[in-house]
Amino acid sequence: MLEKIHINIKVPNETCYLGLIGKIGEDLAHTLARSAVNREVLGYELNTVLTEAMANVIFHANRSDPTRSIEITLSVEGNRIIIKIYDEGHGFEAANRALAAPCTPDDLSERGRGIFIIRSLMDSVTYRRMNGKHVLEMIKTFH
Amino acid sequence: MQLNIVAYPQAVVISVQEARLDAHNSPELKTAILQQFDADKANLIIDLNEVRFIDSSGLGVLVSGFKNASTRNGMLLLCSMQPQVKSMFELTRLHRVFDIYATSDEALLSLKDVTL
């Protein structure tokens, strides 16, 4: 049977929720029915990409404004995990540029590794406008 | 953020007593590192034994400390890294930048001939 899970979460635009959201991603990986999946590794990867993407939204799109909120959906459809993070903020062009050209991680810069990490761990990453909002969509296929 | 800070003759060991080192708490580690530099302690060892998760912000704080130590002719060493944390250093290739030791004792030993 095709596994289908859909989780919808809304949290304030604050870094204190990073651990909670990361943990939900990690726990989701541990519930997957497919026995061939390395749940430990997948869970850590989901924790990582959720943390990175959410921090990006908090600081850049939502400009650290605690009155804003972040919407996150986590879906499992068969052998695909689809994560969507919605923001109503700014920085759309800059975010798209960063996605197109992630930093070279060899350098000693203190920032800019987040997008590189997300791109390395997920199979597909897009950032687009949708119904007046911006959505960062990350997809991972597992076997 | 819980940090355990112990000064030895050749270096200060900062042990991070948190399971996560992320964008929420890494600024506190940055402040603690800068306080050591301000106190003229140029050799630091960051013990990551308790850390199970690190994000790009946590990595950035360690890179910042590494560069700061270098400009003061000191060193910032890492030790006691858990496998998941090490995987993030490998993914971002930062394992080639830092000297990483199995334990804080080994890191301290590597600095035993350092003249302060």
C-alpha cells in the first residue's frame, strides 16, 4: 500500500522552535514502514534540512520578526518525502540566487553553508511564489 | 546554553553541554569564545562530546573562533566529536580545516610544547 502521511505545523518566527521542528522531521523518518530505509540517517538529514531552511526563513525572509509565523508541511507519498516551508517575507530574489549558486564550503566564511547543506541532502530544492506567499520545497526520494 | 569552561596552562577547554548546537544557541558559544580571546587566551579546545546535532550556524561559530585564534597566533582545536556531528564537518569539508582529536586530553597533549 502506498504510504501517505501529511503533517501541517505553524510556529512563531523564533529560533527556539528549531529543535522542535527538527525533532518532528526526525521522528517522521522513524515511523516509515519501509524496512530498507536507514531511519537513523534519514532522520538526521530531515532534522538538518528543516533546521537550516527554517533558520533561513527566520533571519532572511521574515527578518527576525517574532510577530510573523512560519508554516511547514511534511508529507510522505510513497517513497518521497516532501517538505514545504512557507513565508510571507522578503528576500525572494536573494534566496533564489543563493539556491542557484551555493557557497563553496572549502572557504573560511562564517555564513552561507545552509543552502549548500540543504542541496547536498535533498534531491530537489525549489523556491517559488505561490498564492501570495513564498514556498521553499524540498523533496527526498528514499528506497 | 550550558558550557563547562576549564583553564589549563596550555589552553582553555570549553565543553558544550547541549545536545544541539544550532542557530538558537550558537551565538552564546560565540560570545564565550570571544570572552576567552578578550582575556588573552589564544588557545582553545572545544569539546563537542555532548553535541548530537550541529547546523551551519554552529559550524560558522567554530570557523569564526578558528580564524580569531589564528590571528592571535593561537589555535582552536576540536575534540570528542560524535559521528553525526563529524558527518556535517565532512559534508562541508571543514574536517580538513580543523585539527580534530578523539579526547580533550589528546588535544591538550598536542599543545603541551606550546610556549605561552
